[in-house]
Amino acid sequence: MTVRVTGELDYDTGDELLAAVTEHLPRTTALRSMRMDLRDPSWIDSSGLSALLMIHRRTSAVGPTLRLDHRPDFLDRLLRLTDVMDHLTAPSGEASRTDRYDATGAGAT
């Protein structure tokens, strides 16, 4: 399952994203991973980060591994500043880094 995030992920939209993902979780128990395509958000604030952390918690409880694909640089900075990079990208930290490359193979970093 892939969830594509666009626009701003913030105080006004974080709960909506969390509710939408949570609604689909009972149907994803057979999945190995839930992918969040993050190539299009224009901004993610602390409330958006909180939503990502809650999504991670809920997917971990049900089974699928949450993968944050195509993370923008500003999200990586936020993850490092708040010391949750390893938490949200583990256990496949190397694969998550690879996910930052676009389809042409050009690095997104």
C-alpha cells in the first residue's frame, strides 16, 4: 500500500492523514510494508511529524513496516533535529536512504 502525501503536513492536516491511514490499517495486516510517498509535500511541521510518528506506531502494532519514500531534504533535517531519523527509517536504514532517489536514478539529496 502506498500513501501519497501532497501539500502541507501540519497542524491542520496531520490528524486527517492519521485518520485516513488508520482507517486502512485493518486491511493491511497481510502487507509487509506501507509506503508513504513524500516527494510532494511543501512543508511538514512538528504536528506533521507527530502524525508520522503515530502512523509508525500504528503500523508497527499491526504488522507492516512504514517506509518513508522520497523524503525531501527539509524532512530529513527535521528528523535529524528531533533525533527520530533512525526511529522512522529503521530497520532498513540503508534501503530508506536508497528510496530518496527518483526514477531516473538522479539523487534527490
